[in-house]
Amino acid sequence: MKPRLLFATTNPGKLRELRGLVGDAVEVLALSDLPPVPEPVEDGATFEENAEKKARAYAEATGLPALADDSGLCVDALGGRPGVHSARYAEGSDKARYEKLLGELSGVPDEKRTAAFMCALCLALPGRGPSLIEVGRCEGRIGDAPKGEHGFGYDPVFVLPGGKTMAELTKEEKAAISHRGRAFQKMKPRLLAWASGQAVGE
């Protein structure tokens, strides 16, 4: 029987990406596969703090190993905002959030629109054992208008060094270079070691 792992996210886009990345080593469960549990408050000052809070809370509430991420967009011209508040930057849809961002950057020259997507991934086991945290970063800049039909969140306005937005990449292309993909590639050997029976942290 495969070990079971909870991906502690309610974001369907993230869930699709993470399920694609994890492969067949474990049985992946989503929060929607389980009875409702209290949602932890994401009040950490960093992506790492929020990821660990979520992973630990869901591992304790469900009795399952939990993998959680916290990610967001850090824009240099905005002093790192929206950062850990990326999902709550504006009410409503993804479009509302990136349109607010474009509005805030109106008149900012291209060379000063640098930004980075950041992701912290945390694996936590039930009990007081150690947590594992890995971080991924993807550099780019904020474009003038949305482009592309793929991805989610701020992907349509995040321009990569090659000139395409994140939303113009295929799922496979995005997984190879995204902040979440990079964090997961760092986590993957440890996750596979855990799946094969090794203790977390070995």
C-alpha cells in the first residue's frame, strides 16, 4: 500500500501542479477528500512560517503527513508587496488582484518592474517530529498587460527572462522553472525517502 500524503491546499491550481509533480510514489489526498477541519490562520511574517503553520496544523488535525505551501509575488518597486498577502491583495478573482497590481505599477518604467515569485514548502508529520522546509524562487518582472491562457494567480502578468509570461507556458514548462516547481524539486528526494520508510530529517 502506498503511503498517504495530504496536500494541504484549497487552491485547485496548486493542487493540480503538486499532484503532477509528486508522481506515483504516494497516494495524494486533498483537503476536499477529508472531513472538514479548522483552517489555520496564516499570520506568519514569512512564507516559511505560514507553510509550517499550515502543514503542522493539518498533520495534527488529520493524523496524516501533510505537505503545505505558502507562496506569493514580491515586487521590488512595491517594497516586496504583496508578499505573504498575495492571495488577499484584492477581493474577488485572480483578475482583480493582477489588475490592482498593474494599477499600482502604472507609470513605473520597465527596468524597475522586477519581481520574484516565492514558494516555501513544508512537510510535517503528526506528533512533535521535525518539519522539513524547502524554498523556491523564480525571477521575472511585471508586464504592462496580461498575456496567456494557462496558470492562475498573477501568472498572466509575470514576465520571465525569455519574454513569455508564466501563463503562456505549458504545465510541464511551468513545473520545470516555477517557484513551486523548484521548491518541490528540492523537497522531492526527502519526500521519496520518507515514502520508502526513512525517518524525516535523515
